[in-house]
Amino acid sequence: MADKQRIGMIGVGLMGHGIATSVLRNGYPLAFLEHLGNQPTQDLVAAGARPVSACAELAAGSDVVILCVTGSPEVENVLLREDGVLAGLRPGGIVIDCSTAMPSSTLRIAEAVAAAGGRFMDAPMTRTPKEAAEGRLNLIVGAEPALFAQCRALLASFAEHVVHAGPVGAGHQLKLLHNYVSLGFATVLAEAAACAQRAGVDTGVFVQVLAKGGGGGVVLERMRPYLEARDASGFRFTIANASKDMGYYTAMAGELGAARATAEAVRQTYARAADGHGQSAVPSLVDLLAANS
């Protein structure tokens, strides 16, 4: 491990735990921030990870700090608060933000990291906790080319596909574009499935027709277990997170002056569903729409 970067991890939730597992498996020394929102961490500690109680302390002992938190408010908090990452960041220290965040916030954060003597990249991810644990995430990276090259091996330790999208902020822009398309497809499918349910259409036939035609694809396959057997494990993404991400997307589109009427309708659908059902998985939108249409 002597030649490996020392990694500090903030956010050991469903996705972050998988990242931490993969980083350890590839021989990187790892410390992680203790937090009530973490998944159980006994396995990480058994594999050599070290728990730390404060962000500044974590940063002081790390060459690279990886963030995997909910969104921009949480990123800003762990970095900028009095005992945050920037208070302990080493000269030349690297911050990699794997969260889904607002690009305009990302640019401000990158400036703050640079002012503290560090370097920043946004590297939001796609895929699920299963691929995270397997080291097979997709990463969309916004960074200067030299920093991207320096961190390429680390990123590859927990990702199967790594795309260099452009400068800082480009990763978060593309992640929001990706999530809009993915969550938008899921909303259209859920609304159609709810209509089919009310019409008495056979679910097996409904899925078969979509799969063989223009409705086929990744989103249908992730939603399919729920449509057929009310099994939401194929799409472990909460309605609250979907609502948050769609809010980020419509805000970004608004800042850019881009068309967003369809996106706003999708955002409103998730926002309504999140009121009372925020921790339910996205596929459950089918039954919520069928009941409340």
C-alpha cells in the first residue's frame, strides 16, 4: 500500500459503501467519516478501514477525499463548515465529489477548494448499489486533464466505465441530463402502467409488447420486476431522491434558458409522490399513480 493514495470517504450509504468496499479491495488505505446515515461498516473495519469522527481530521490524513452524499447542500456543508474538509485539507489534496449536485454550486465549491490549496473534480455515478459493490460503476468526470490522469487508477478501482466529460462541472451537468432521461422514462412507464392497471390490461402482455417495441430498454428492465411481481429491488432509488434530482435538473435548465416544460411535469409528478412516500422506491410510483390519478 505504500505507493497508494490515502483515501478518505464521506458518505458510506448504499452507493458509498460499495465504493469504499471496492477501494479497499484494490489496496488503497481507507478512512471513513462516522455518521448515522452510514450503512453498517463492520466489514470495512475488518478489511482495514479506519473510522474518523470529524471531516477536518479525515482530510488531514488523506491524499484524496471522496464525497458520496445526498446533494449540493450536504456537499457544501461537509466542505465549508468550521470543522469541515477544507479546514483540514492538505496542500495539493484532492476532493472528488461523486454526489449528484447542482453544477453552479459545483463551480463555487471548486473555487473554494482551490483557494484552500487543493484540487477538485466532480465524478457523479450511474448504476446501482450492486455495481458499486462490484466496482462496476459508471463515472462521468469533470476535471482538468492532468488531474483526471492522476486519479484515473483510483477511479478505475470502483468504476467499470469512466468518461472524462470536460472541465469541472461538466460531470454534474451530464449526470443531471442522464437522470432526467432515466427518471423521465420511468415516469412515463409508471403512468402508462397505472393506466393499463385501471384498464385491466394483462401485465405480462403489457410488458411483452413494450419489450418487443419502442418501450424496451434499461428502464423497462429495471421496472419489470415491480410490474410483474411488485419487487422494487431492480430500481433501488427513492422517490425523494428522484424529486431532488429533477429539481436540480429544472433549476439547471432554467439557469441556461433551456426548454423544460416536460421536465417540469416530471418534477411535479415526483414531488407530489414524495409527499408521504419519499422513501419508497421509484417503481412504486406505478401504484401511487393508479390510486391517485
